[in-house]
Amino acid sequence: MLPFALEFNRSVRVHAADHRLSSLGGALPLRELDERLGLVDALAAKRHDPRLPEACTFSMRELLRTRLIGMALGCGTHSDADRRRHDAALELAVTDRRGQHAIDDALPSQPTMSRLASTLASRHNRRALLYAPLEMAIRSFPVRRDHRHRYFTLDLDSTDIEIHGNQELANYNGYHGHTCYEVLLASIAETADLCGIWLRRGNVSSARGARAFVTPILDRLEESQAIGQIVDVRFDAAFATPPLMDELDRRDIRFVGRIKSNANLEELAAPQLKRPVGRPCKDLQEWTFELEYQAESWSAKRRVVLVVIDDPHDRYLGQRVLRHFFLVTSHTKQRMSA
């Protein structure tokens, strides 16, 4: 077709071409990044694939790339697979083939991607995917050229994901006051790398399964030592349970975490919950005090730090008492002060 001009603007010329255009050019750098990290290869090697090899059009690596790169580009739903099946940039980023015929075949269809989701949801594959973020963190750390740490901190936390409708494993959680999933998370404090995520029933306690969840993470971090040499653990009050603390002691891993208050702790703290004599300070003040405490379920006495806060905003709101909370730690006073 010969170029033709438009009547409303004669400077514009229109002609047809056989070029295959794409709005997903970012797929190619993502594939390059994956080739350097080897993440999809590692994930595919650990996946259980029930398909017959002779009946497969796409390898597990290609299916995983289609899903992961699509999600990174905002094409997260399975219906996007049909709309993007003939996108040239996405085909090049996904396929294992080389040469001029690399994009002759379309990408996986929506039913194929749905079957992939069912395969990944099997018990074996779910457990393998649990620690995929950790493998990503370890593999990407040298590529980012981050300096290797002498000490680094593994944060344990939990959060809720509110659920609407009748979703599998969703339960009402009285603490959060809605139907949700209870999610267990582990991340590196210094780099913000996610190391593990566990989607649990909504009605389980925050610390349920924490020891079983964190043990493989610590094993892998100590084995690779890619991020650092010595790992410390930090957690919220819900995780201050004897099984987890005893396991960390057995591994000689130092930890610090909040603990819930009780009558015995309040009795120990009472002498320190007094403001100094004189006019109250206009700025926030904080004091720490060393305590020694053993709960009934603990195997031995532990070091507990009382943190006392005098906040002027509390006084404005009519609060006459000082705010305070407790930390339990296995750090010695010589290594880490209160």
C-alpha cells in the first residue's frame, strides 16, 4: 500500500507495514535479568510436573516465564494470556527457542496458564514455592553488588489479608475483626529482601508454625553466606515462644523481640515507672532498665529490657502514666547494651 496524505493535515503520511509492534518492551530486560540470576531455572528444577513430556508444547521454564514476566508487566490475570499471545516482545522474552523462528508460535493460552496454576497449587509445589523469595534474594545479592554483611538481621512478622466472599482457607479472625488469611513473613532488615512468605488460615495464631517456617531459612542463609556471615533474629511479641527461642539458642543465633506484659513483669517494672523530679521535659524521653525474668514455660531465666517512654503528647491527651514495653533478648550486655 502506497503512502497517502490526510486531508486535515497534509504533512502526515500514512502507510501500512508488516512490522510486529509491542507495548511490552520491558519483557526483554526482565528475561535478561532472569538469565543472570538463573531464578526460573532453579524454580523449574524443583517443580513437580505431572505432564507427559511428549504431549507438552511449552516447557515448565516457558510457562513460569510467561506467568512471572506477565505479572511484572501488569498482565496478572489468566485472561491476559489470550490477549498477549502474539506479542512479539513477550514471545521473545519467554521462549527457549533461538533464531528467526523464535516467535513463530503463539504464547500459552488461558487454559494452559490455568492448568499451570493448578500444578503449582499441589502440596509439593506449594512447599517449594514457600522459599522462592529467599532464593531470589541470595541470587540477586551479588548481582546488585551489595557489600556482604558481617552481621545482618532476619525479621519475623505476620500480617492479615482481608478476604471477601467464600475463599478457601479464609476464616474469621477475632483479633483483626474480619475474615482474612494470616500471613507469616521473613525478610532481611538491612536490604528489605523478602526471604519467605506463608499464607495460612485466618484463624491461626501469629506464631503458629514459626519454628518450622524459619528453620529452612536459617539453614539456607548459613549455607550460602551470600548476604552475611552471622544472622540475628528480630520478632514481635507473638513469636516470643519457647520452641522458637530454644531453637535459636541451640543454633547460637542471637535474637531480640517484644514480649507481652503480665502481672509479674509489671511488678518488676513498677519502681521504674516514675518521672524524674522536676518540671516535665518538653521533648520525648526514653529510658531502659535491665531485668531478669523467667516465665513458667521458659526453660531458663532470660535477659529482659524494660523500655520506658515519656512522650509530651501523652500528657496532652491526659495520660499520667509513662508508656513502657518489654524486650527479651539473648544478646549479652557486653555485645549490645539495653
